Amino acid sequence: MEVIKMKDNEWGRYPRAKKKGSDKTVDEMMKELKKSSSLQVDYRERSLKIHGLICAKCGREFDYQNRNQLTVHHKDGNPRNNPPDGSNWENLCVYCHDDEHSRELLGKYLKDEGK
């Protein structure tokens, strides 16, 4: 049987392999981050155009001054699933969006409790 000795900087049940550092420059990484964040803004704006400035759950209407209180909820829970037709999105006010995710957590908790 082979004995694996852990170094001082390794911890946990099993030794962890060090992750290889990226070969990209800081500028390249910043460009990628900015690009991905601009894509997220893009899907939000598309959802607001497609579905309008109204909460799909409570029906509260918004205008351009308070539209920051309207969020985009991904129906399947995957924030990377952004189809161009908006079929995975629904606009929810911040209160309904919070309620939606709280119900999800409660459902998972109650499901696991029954095991």
C-alpha cells in the first residue's frame, strides 16, 4: 500500500492537486469578463422588450424610472440558458423573484427532510 504524505499547504481528507495557472494576461481576462457581463445585460434588455415592464407573478407595472426593481428569472434555473425568443425568462419584481427562490429552497429542504 502506497502512503501519500500531505504537504503543509494541502488540507482535507485527500491531497488536492494544484490547479494550473492561466496563460492569459490580465488584460485578456478583463476583456472576457466585460464581454460576459455585457451579454448578461443584453439578455435582461431583451427580456424587458419581449415581456414588457410588468411582473409576471403579481402584475405590478413598472416604468423606465423604477425598472431597476424588475428582474429576469430563468424558469429552468440555468442563467446561461438564454434563448433569443425569451422562452426561458420571465420578468419578476424583486419581491416576487425573492419569493420564487425562497419557495425553491423550502421545497428542496422539505424534500430532503422526508428521506
